[in-house]
Amino acid sequence: MSALILNFIIGPLVAYGIGCIFLDEEPFIFLSFLMLVVTPCTNWYLLSQN
């Protein structure tokens, strides 16, 4: 139950807060950041393409 709360409530809220602080004037990057954070199993794929 705690994993569900962390993944679907705490995580998106923290991501939204960070996005509001740092990406407030860039709406498309803000949206992309939110999608990156709340979508599971994408970080390994996006980061391994360097």
C-alpha cells in the first residue's frame, strides 16, 4: 500500500512542485518533465540513449 501511495500520490505531487519552481516559464518542458516522472519504466530507456 505504501508503494502505491508513493508512486501515485507523493511522486506526482513532488514532481509538480519541482516543476512549478524550476520550469514555470516553460510549459512544454514542464509537461514533459511531469510525463517523465509519472510514467513508470521510462527513465532507463531515455537515459540509456546517450
